[in-house]
Amino acid sequence: MTGRSRIRQRAEDESGATLIVVLLLVTVVAMVVGATLSLTDTSIHTTLAVRAQAANAYGAQGAVDAAINALRTNTYNNDVTSTTYPKCFGNTDTLVLPNFYPASTGGAASSAAVTCSPDPTTGAAGPQVPIKDDQKPGNAILTTGTNPSETGLNVKALNNSIPFLVHGGIVSNSNIVVSNGTLKSNTTVTAHTGCSGTIVATPPAACAAGTVLTPSYSADTTTVPTYQPVPPVSASSCPGKVVTFQPGYYDDAGGLNSLMSGQGSNPCKGSVWWFTKGTYYFDFHNSTNPLISGSDLWNVADGQLVAGIPTNSSGTVLTKPNVPASVPGACQSPINATKDEGQQGVQFIFGGDSQLQVSGTADAEICGSYQDHQPPIAVYGQQTGKEIPVNAVTYPPTSVTSTGQFGSSATVVNLAAGGDGKAATWTNAASGNQTGGFTVSGFGPATPVPAGSVLTSASLTVQYGNSAGATGDSRTVTITPRSAAGVVGTAIPVTLPTISGINVTKTATIDLWGSGLSALAAAFHSFGYSGASAAYSLQTKHTGTESVDTIQLSFGYTPPALRGETTDAVPGNCLYNTYSGGGAGQCAVLSTSSSYHGRAYVQGTTFTPLAPIDLTLSNITAQVLRFGVISRTLWVKETGSIAYIGPVIEIPDNSTTYGPGGTVVYLNAYVCEAAATCSAAPPGRLRLRARVLVYDPSGSPSPPARQISVQSWAMQR
């Protein structure tokens, strides 16, 4: 019994162990299979995730490629008159690519958006020429006056909801007065002697700051340009309703006013007054030259003044302006000109007490010239210089061109000076009417008198006599002046006084000045002077000997000069007087009338540090004073009809341009998975950031020649 029990118990123990082994084997196998299945699932999920990331990466790369292609082949917006200027993709800086990249699993496609922004160190994309610090003023507005009785900057904005915007700093060496609305700058505002009104700036306006020095900008010329007469009020002056002006010196504000008044039957009414590219010096002498009397205020009351290279509304250069012109945009702004065009625009230089006003509904646009190391100054106020009068000098003849009846006695030696016992003589042996004479020339200074000069005195001196008396005799000296260029002018006959008595010698001095209104004064002014000829003619009815001891011309004059906007140059200069908005005795070098409803723009820097500027703005659609303004005092008033909400005065940001230097921009690619469109805002995710250099070998935007150089390419996680 006992043995059997032991055998039976041993057999039962072995079967339990086998079960345990089986269970262990099953567990191990299950674990291995489970682990294998888990790894397989993880691998599948990982593959799907990597595939989605790759799709996003490829989509972002494709989006940037599309943006680069758009930059290369499309014309970016370089229209400075557009409210969307400057933009990378036509009129926007965001390229939207809907349903751009197919989904990796057959679902909805993904969209992308690429934003374009300039590298902050190179400035805004858009200008065609490099713009650096030395090519623009330090601030958008600088008023240089320090007179405690004169406001530095006076702004009357339309209202608080449409502030008077300034792109760039504002500095007043005296005070700032905002009499209505809000003055707003995107950067700093400083005044020396206080501020009043609402001013918005970053940081807040500093109204007890120090003063700054006036920049030492130079004009485009250091000498007076060639004198230019004003075209007459005639249909021949305005073919096709375009009156063309050439660079040079203009001194007649009255002539300009008559042409541009739009009054009466003026055949040039409504014309475009086109000032071709070059340097213009306006120094009006109407208040001092009797030949062109009037005031020294040039008033453009009609038509459209276009100064510079003419363009159409698309910026295309024209051979002459359209009629009517598209203002603004009627001339090529220096920010858009190609550097290799040389002198792209104009410079209007104002000297003395000369002023320009635009009134009524007339338009005006003045486009300056690009400069390598100076702002493109379009309007320049002359700071120094004054006229130096030449006192009366006596000039003798220097040659004999015809001896006539006087024969060999008609010599320079015999005619140059009186009282020396030497004379030219003619002995008339015949009775009855006889005519005799001779011609001499010379009478000129060593240096020709330039056109535009004002004659201040002139006289002819002749010493003559007759051995038999002078009953019935008549004597004439015909003066024929030559211009500064040597061109023979119009003859001026002068009748000599009669003489009485036998063997009497008479010295006659004849006034040729005529209070500044004589023919000789007109010749000096219009053509200049290099000398003259003098033809002596005698008509006699008796025998006797005629003697001429001397013929001399004497004159004094004032040649044109660069005159500063000072009282030293013009005593009582109205530009110098304390300015309080245009009261009695006050004037502004650049102004618009108080009821002005036209469009006036300066495409370039306005630099009049000694003179006021006073502008009423109404119908503007773009920046009025581009590239900044520097004046002694600046008054700006916006009227109720203004609708423009952009910057009124600005200096451009620095840029290395789309031209030969190139512009650096950042392209940020955003991807929106399974979305019909995309933007830079969520759910759009930044996936790629590229830094690219965009440039045109030709110096101007000319797709598809434009080239792109990728400088960096970084995926974003």
C-alpha cells in the first residue's frame, strides 16, 4: 500500500510541472508576438508622421520657390503714388497659394502663404537706386529758426481720426504748435522751446531738447546759369498745350505770372508748364528792374507745372508730358530713377526775396535728381551771396571799321580821347547838301557783360565842331550794341545837339540809360553786352571843316549773382521778417494760397533753412514733401476736403535697391494642412525662412532678367 501510494503521488507531481512549462512557453510566445506587433504599429505610425512632416517641408520649399519665381518674373509695385507702395508681389507683400500641395494620404490638399519683408538693415524694397544715410536728411522735418517770437513748426491737421502723418523724425530748434488734430511721427519728435497740441511719437515728444545744426548741403551750381527769357504769351509758346522751359536763370516773375495766370484770352491757358531737367535759378528783380516791374512773387494760378523727366501714371518715361499730366507721378521721382540716367530731375534754386506760390486749382510737381552723397534737393534756398554793382566806366573805341570822308584822320588815336589836340577831320569843299561820316567800334569791357544784367547808368560823349559854324547841320551817332556772345544787335540812333559859332567845339553827353527803360538797357538785360559800333554821320549844307575829337561810351551795371535769402542781399527782405502765417511784410519762399485746391508735390528734399514755407493741403493723394524738408519755419494746414491718410512728409528708409546693389528680403513660408487657403496667422505654421538678395543687372526692374540669390535657407520646427 505504501509503495503504490508513493508511485501514484510522484506521477501526479510531474503532470503539474508540465502544465507550468506549457504556460510559461505560451506566455513567452505571447510576449514576443505582442512586442513584435507593437513595434510594427509604432513603425507604421512613425512612417505616417515622417511622411506628413516631409509633405509640410516639401510644401514650404515649393511655396518659397513659387515666391522667388514671382519676384523674378513679376514687376513689383514701384509706384510711389500708390498707397500700397512698396510691395514685393504687385500690390501685396503676401503671396497666397491655395490648395498648393497634395495630401500624402489622398485627403484634402494643403495651402501655403509666403510673406515678404525687407531686411531691417537694408530698408524697404522698392527704390531703384541705393538710399543710404548720406543721401537723405537726418529727419523728415527740421526747422532751423531760433527766434523766440517765431513758431518753428505749426501744424493744423484735419482732425484726430486722420492725423498729420510724418515718416521720419521731427526736430524744431524752437517750438511746435499743433493748432488742430494730431501730429504723428513713426519715430522721434523734439522741440527746443516747448510743444502744444496733440503729438504722437515713439518715444513721446521731447519738448525741451537741444538744438541741432543745419546741414551744409550745396546747390547744384556755384555760378549763375545762363539767362533765360520767359516765353511770350503767344500760341507759338504752347504747341500742343505744352510750354517748354530750359534750365537757366530767370528774373521775371511778372512774365511767368502773365503766362500762367489763365486770365482772359491767354492762348496758353490750361497748359503744362514743363521745366526740362537741369538747374534753375530764380532770382526775381521785378521790384528793382524797371524793365520788368512788379513783385518778386511767381504765382502759378493755372495749368500744371511739371519739373523733371516726364512720366505717365505707370511711371513710363515720356519724351514730353501728357496733357493733362497725372499729378503726382508726372515726373520721375529720384527714388525711382535709374542711377545711370545722370541728371534725372531739376533743382529749383531761389535767391534774394524770390517766392513761388501755387494757387487756385493749378497742379505742381517738382522732381529732384538722385545724388551719390547728398539728398536729391529739388528746392534749394540760396544762403549766401549778393550782387556787386560795376560802377560807371568810360570805354573808348578800339578800332576803325570805316573812315568815310574823314579818310586817314579817322584813327583810334585821334578819336579815343578829347582835349589832346588830335581829331578826325573832314574838309567839305562843296556847297549844298553833303553827307559824311565814319564808323568805329570797341567800347567794350575786357569781360562781356552777361545777359540778365541790369544797366544802372549809360551815356554817350562826343566832342565835335565845325570851322564854318553849324547852320542847318545835323549830326547822328548810331550805336549798335553786340550781345555777350558777339551777336550784332539793333541799332540805336542818337541825335547830337546843334552847335553855334565859328570854330566852336562842343562836348555833348547824351543819356542812354533812360531811367532803366532805354533800348540799351533792354539790350543789356536780354542779351548782355560785349561792345558796340558807333557810326558818326554829318549832314551839312555849307563848306567848312568838321572835326571830331572823341567818341566814348560810359556805363555802369549790376551783373546777376547768387543772392542769399538775406537782408544783406535784399534790404528789407520779406523772407527774413518774423513769420506768423503771412501778415504784412511777411512772405514764404514756397507756399500755396489759403484757398488752394490743386495738387502740389516736391519729389526730393526741400532745403530753405533761411526762409519760411507755408502750405495749405487739400486734394493730395501721396506724400507732399518727399525726402524731407528743412526750413526756417514750416506752416502746414489741411483743409476739410483732404482724404489722404498716408504720410504727408517723409524720408525714405535705407535700401540697397533692386538695382545693381540689390535688396535683401526675408521670405517666410507658412503651411496650413488640409486647408483651402492659408495666412501667416494660425492655423498657418511657419515652416521655412529664406533670406534672398533680389537685384537687376540693368539697374531697373526688368523681369525676367532679374536675378535672385538665396543667402540662407532654414527649416522651422
